[in-house]
Amino acid sequence: MKTFFVIVLVIASLVIIGATVLMDPKTGAGSSYGQDANAFGTSAYKGKDIMLNKVTAVCSIIFVISLIGLVIVK
């Protein structure tokens, strides 16, 4: 059971790192790199960011639950 929680922790942490790296920066410097923006200055490509935010949130919850499970089993 301990091995299961460790594997889930490793997978969740790798997914969190990957999703965080794939997110677009929110500094506003994107216009200098050619990113489109609408009239309000926000990025026109929010679909990817919304999905990555959800993936990060779900994997964070899985990470915490797995960590608590590992502490209880240990």
C-alpha cells in the first residue's frame, strides 16, 4: 500500500510540474512576443490556461490526499 501512495505522489507531482511549465506567463509581457490580446488586454487564448489550471488543482488535491494516506499507512 505504501508503494501505491508513493507512485501516486510521484505521478501527481510530475503532472503538476508539467502543467505549471506549460502555463502562459501572466505578466503582460506576452504582447512583446507576438501574443494576441483583446480590447481589455487579456489573452485571447484562455482555453489552454483554464484547462491547465483545472489539471493543476485536481492533481494538487490528489497529491495532498496521497500524502495523507502515506502518513496514515506509515
